[in-house]
Amino acid sequence: MVAKANRGWLPNKAPLGYVNIIDKKVSEKNIIKPDSNFKLVRRLFDLVLTENATLEKLELEAKKMGLSTKTVQRLGISTIHRILANSFYYGKYEWPEGSGEWHKGNHKPMITIEEYERAQEIITRKTKARFIKHDINYRGLMTCKFCGGAITASRIIKHQKNGNVHEYTYYHCGKKVDKSCIQRSRPLKENEFENQILGILDKIQIPQDIYDWAMAEIKQENGLAKKTREVAILAHRKNYDKATEKIHGLIDMRADNDITKEEYAQRRKKAEKKKDFAELMINRIEGNNKIFFEKIDEVFNFATNVKTKFEKGTIAERKEIILNLGSNLQICDKKLMILLI
């Protein structure tokens, strides 16, 4: 099993989108190739990467496409989550499982490592948002700057003598971390919270004409840098090939007992790091060039008229904007602080 893993073939059942086959043309009895579900699983990744799709939306999409396994007719949210988190899809697997030994597979990768990492960031953010309570609009998004505890909310309903009813929502420290935290007595009204968000969005939003101009300039600059990228790719390919030869040599040395198990593991780990780094740089320069443009377009598109989108959006759309806006949202003395992405 380990020897097979070292040769680049997962000694296990192929993940959804791939199939185990016996190919008489090669020495391996059981290799892994894409099957009819390959493009369908790739579609799930694309929905996450291009549309920031939620797990719930992916579940519905999988049902529409008829995506299923031999044992499961309908993919649930937990199954889809495991699929998206599987490193096999970008070309690597751990064997034995839990050993910390990672191998580069000979199978065709479905996605790049950059796409995989972006998908994990998006899904992690989306999963966090799924568990936010919905009775209070923005509860679960912020922490207390003073003590680090979660910000909770209180809803107050006031009845006037003339029959009018007014409803107010206040955000304040829940005092779960520090019972003596003074921030509970300094609540932030929901409308004040939204006004502060609008103030931040007003500073970062860009008009449509600036977006169009910026994207045109970036594309032109990319054309000029093409030759430089080609030279860099060639250098990294040489380093990649050199590291691969080193690993093959170590495998032969270990098979002949020329080196100990410990020395083999140490030297292979070092060679794998060099190989992974070279591959990462090649992907960033070559394969990730398209992703770079998609990311730039995503950021610019988010900032285009974002204030108007927030003002006219539903609560769910407003939450999405806040989550995409930055990280580490904190409140202190009725003021919102945010680390912009």
C-alpha cells in the first residue's frame, strides 16, 4: 500500500468524480481516472469560487445535476463539505491517513491548490454565517474589543400612549469572557451600526467607469509581463524536475536499505518542500494567472457601487457584504472596528 502511494496512486477508493480502473497498458493494477461525475464536482467548486455559493445552494445544485454516489442517492451538506475539503482534488493525498505523509498523485487534478485554498476560505466563512441566529439581524458577526467576548443583542419594544409601537435593537458585549466587562453598558443601536458600515463602504466604493478603466490597465500590464513570466516558469520547472529526481532516488535508496527509515523520511520531506514550492510558484505564475484576474475582478466588482448595494439589499445580502468586507469585526465604546481584507 505504502509503495503504491509513493508511486503516486491512492491505495483506496477513488473520490467522487474519479473511478478506479485496471489498465493493462501500465504496471499498476488499479489506477484512478476522471469519470462522468468529474465535471459535475468541478461545477460545485466553480459555484463556490465564482458565486460564493453556500452549502445549501450546492446541495440543491447537486440534486439538480443528479450528482450521487453508489451508496448515497442525494448528497447532503456534510458530504458536500467533505468533498470540498478533500485535498485529492488538487492533486495530493495523505497516506496512511493521519500519518502526516503526503503524496503527489499521478491522477488529473480537478482544481489548483490556489483554488482549493480560496474555496476553504469561502466555505469556512459561509459555514460560520449559517449558525448565526436570524431573529437579530447582525448578531454573531462581531466581538468585543475590550474583552474579546462575543457581541450579543437585545431587542426592546416601546409602546407609546398614542398607540405607536417602536422596536429597537442594541448590540453589546455578552460578558461571557469577562463578567466585569464595562462594554455591556455601552450598547450600539442597530441603525448606528448600519450607518457606520455605510461610512466604511463610502470610503472604499468605486464608480463603474473607474472599474472599467482599472481592469483595462491591468490587462495591458499583464501582456507586457508575459516574457518575464515565461523565464521565471522555466527556472521553477528545472527546480521541480530536480526535486522529483531526488525523491525517486531516495525511494530506490530506501528500497535497497542504503539509508535508514528516519533518514529517508527527513530527506524526502526536505525534497518534497522544494518540489511543492516550485510547483506553487509555477501555478502562481502560469496556472494562477487567470485566477489572479478573477480575484482582482472580484475585489473591484465588490467595491463597485457597494454602498448602494448595501442600502438596497436584503438583510442576507447586507450580511454577505459585511462578511466580505473584512475580518475581526469588533465593537468598543459604540464604535465599529474592522480589519479590511
